[in-house]
Amino acid sequence: MGNTRLPNSIFVLLIVVAAVQLNYYAQRLPDIVGSHFGTSGLASAWQTKAAFLGVEVIIIVLATVISFGVPRLITAMPASAINLPNKEFWLSPERREETFLFLRSQMAWFGCALLGFLLFVMELVFRANLQTPARLNNAAFVPALLAFLAFSTIWTLRFVFHFSRTELKK
């Protein structure tokens, strides 16, 4: 139903990429960096380099909590506190473990997509700040955003359809 080994491994690899990315750009960025970009791609808000790098670390931590902390928290909750379609069916004793394995697996995959997207955007922002004036590559950002939104939509529909069923495939 849901193995978490592959998405967990991919997520760990993305954390390594994030560490390399941070280390590489921390030494190269100017002291003040563009942190928000308008539709033209030009920087419209600025931060210190330290604050900007701190935000990236916070983003990585939040992606980790969303991907792995939330499913563990839900697993520890009583069934009465869990909002799930057909809750009685999916949280019955014979299906409870399978349900939580599916939840952990799906959240791990979502975490990979989320962190991958965020790291890609941070890469674009880092590169934008290495040029004058700081300009975001919208030609790369827009397709990445659309791909992430498409993934999120499909992921959400799969999640809803899975838990809308009350019959298991044989």
C-alpha cells in the first residue's frame, strides 16, 4: 500500500542538496540580497544575507515537520480527533496500520515535491542575487510553479479518492 523507504531516501538526499546549496551560496552572496521579486523578475524587497539564509533553514525545517512530523502526530491522536472521510472504515482496528502507512507514504512524497520545489526556487533566488540588478528567472520559475501546483492537485485528488472509498481492492 505505501512504502516510505524511497521517498524518505529522496528527502534525505534533498536535505544534503540543501546543505550544499547553503554552503556554496553563503560565501558568494552580497550582504544585502533581494528576497522578493515582482512579476518583472526584479527584486522588490531586500534582506540581510544572514536573515535570508535563516529563512531558508526555517523553510527546510518546516518542510520536514510537514512531511514527517504531522503524520506521526496524527498517528498518535485518538480517532475522535482525526478528520478523515469514512473514518470508521479507515481507522478500524484491521485497517488502522495500513491507513497510517498510506498517510506516511503520501506525506513523504508530498514532502519531496515541496522541498524539491522550494530548493529550486531558492536556487533561482540565489542566482538572481549574484547579478546586478537582482532579477529572478521567471522563465524557469513559472513552469516549476505550475509543475508543483499540478503535482499538488493530483496528490490531493489521490488522497481524497483513496479515503472516499469504503471497499478495498482485492
